[in-house]
Amino acid sequence: MFGPLEIPAALLTANAVEWAMHKYVLHGLGKQQGTFWAFHFHEHHKAVRQHGYYDPNYQRFPLGLHAQGKETWALLATSVALIPAFPVAPWFVGTLWYCAGNYYRVHKKSHNDPAWGKTHVPWHYDHHMGNNPGANWCVTKPWFDYIMGTRIFSAGSVREDNVLGLQKLPRWVARWLPKPEALAS
């Protein structure tokens, strides 16, 4: 890859990995009790439903052997595994490191402040609080939910203004993008 072109490639890669990990690992393998990944479906989803999207477990130390600790350890392990690629593709790897930190920040903030989560990541709010936890796999941005056809709006939910999931988008850019309702199921 070539310098700054690595940045958009890494952003897309991170969103695709976020989508796939959530769908196939955290919900696929995670539905099986006793697996390492069971924390997500059986602990995190349960807490969020019980507390109206708030997850009190995010108040715990982030490196423990609980749901949020396992999330942190997985992000750290993935980031460490990328170190050998850094000399070859520093912009790509650096952007993936940013994305890992941003994922943790956004996910934690959304579950510590449900009003913020409902407004700033409505696709993730719909994943937890809507009628279909088998949809809306993205956390940070809804890109791959739109690409893969898994963005499903819940009745009466807050909806993002654009398919990029950006709060402030110049009008000239918004004009060229499809409307979220045109792509969501």
C-alpha cells in the first residue's frame, strides 16, 4: 500500500472486522455457553437488556476476567499481533490501532451513557434494544451493516442522518450519498 492511501483501507478493514467479529464470533461462537466468547452474548447483552442499554460492568477495571476485560484483552492482543506489519504498512497498522482504541472508547461510552449511545450510535442501540439482536452488527460506524444489508431500523428508534454515521456531514457530501432508509431493511 502507499502511505496515506492505507488510512481509508484500514478504516474499511476495521469496520469489516468489527462487523464479522460481532456477527460470527461474539454471537456465533458466543452463544455457546462455556466458550471464551460467551461473555458477550450471555453477560453483556443480558446486562444491557436489564439496565436499559446501560452496562454497569464498564465501571470495572478494564483488564479483568469479565466481559469488558475480555473485550479489552482481545483488542490488545490483536493490536500486538499487528506490530510485525508496522514497518511494512505503518499508516495501515497505525490506523488499525486507532480503530481498536476508538472501538473501545465508543462502545464503553455508549453503554455508560445510554442517551449518548442512542443519539451517536443508533445502529448499536438498535442491536441491543430493538427487536432483532441478529442485526446491526457495527458499533463505531454502520458502514458494513449497510454494505451487508444488516442495518435494520427498530420502530420508533433514533436514526442516523446518513449512511456514513457521521454527525456533521457537509451538505454537498450528503447529497451524493444514498439515504439510510433506502438501504436499511
